[in-house]
Amino acid sequence: MAEHTRPRGRPCSHRVYQLDCDDYDRLVRHAAGRCQICAVPPEQTKHGFLVIDHDDAVGQWAVRGLLCSNCNTGLPTGSMPAHATAYLTQPWWRSEAERRGQDTAPWPEPPSGSVVAACRGLRWHREGDSWRHVAKYRGAPRSWWWLQRHYGPHNMRLVKSSEEKTA
Ligand SMILES: [Zn+2]
Ligand SMILES: [Zn+2]
């Protein structure tokens, strides 16, 4: 059972960062349930909850931590207290990857014809220069760069290389 309250009738918002409910619970414990910069608890924030902060320079999956909306909007402008530097240089995603022994370095694009599986078993097939979702009939084609940034290199594995003979 998840420790956090799950929204009714829709998936948890942490899923857009490739976090399942256990991951999110661990993130909340890591942050001690407060904004990781100013330490405000969720009930004292404007919207009543903390937001998931990710490092867009690394990727959609790269969750740095939990912040109040004030600190979250302060980050891009750089109007931050000095201890925010520690927060920025010790992102949660990195300690998680170390704990799990995962390599988060981007990997080179497999050749055309290859299939990769991402989180929750979603499969992507490379046709020429673009990647298509195997199950979706009309999914938008994506680039390798997009896939790596969206799911995270450590959340993807090669299922079929184009060099392999299919029996
Ligand atoms: Zn959840
Ligand atoms: Zn804050």
C-alpha cells in the first residue's frame, strides 16, 4: 500500500517522472515530507502540496526532489539561498541510481530495426531514423534523444537488435 494519498479516478502525477508509488513514497521520506530548500510542510504552501522538481537538462525522469511552489519557481531565476546549491548538486535521482547500481549515462542509438523496452514494458521499434511505439497504432514518432530523456537510459533495455536473426 502506498503511504501517500492516491488521486481518485486518475493515475498518480508522479508517473510522468517514471516513478511508481513506492518510488514516490521513498522520495517523500528522503525529503522528510517538507520542501527541500525552505523546509515548509505541504499544508503551509499556497496549493497545499509539494511539487516534484526535475532537472530538465538531464531529462524528464531526473527527479531532483520535492519543493514548494515558491522555491520551485525561484530555481530558474537563481534567487535562491546558498544552501540551495547543495540541493542542486546532490539530486535524488543520482543517489537512487547509486543505491540501485544503475548506470544513467545515455547509450548510443541501436540500429534501425531494433526494439527497446522502456518502463512498464512499453516497447519502441526503430524504423529508419525514428522510433515508434509498438502497441499504439497512431503514436507520434520519436527520436532516440527523446526516448532517453523521457524514460531515462537506465529504464530502457534492448529487446531485439536488428542484427539478430528472427527465427
Ligand atoms: Zn502514487
Ligand atoms: Zn520551499
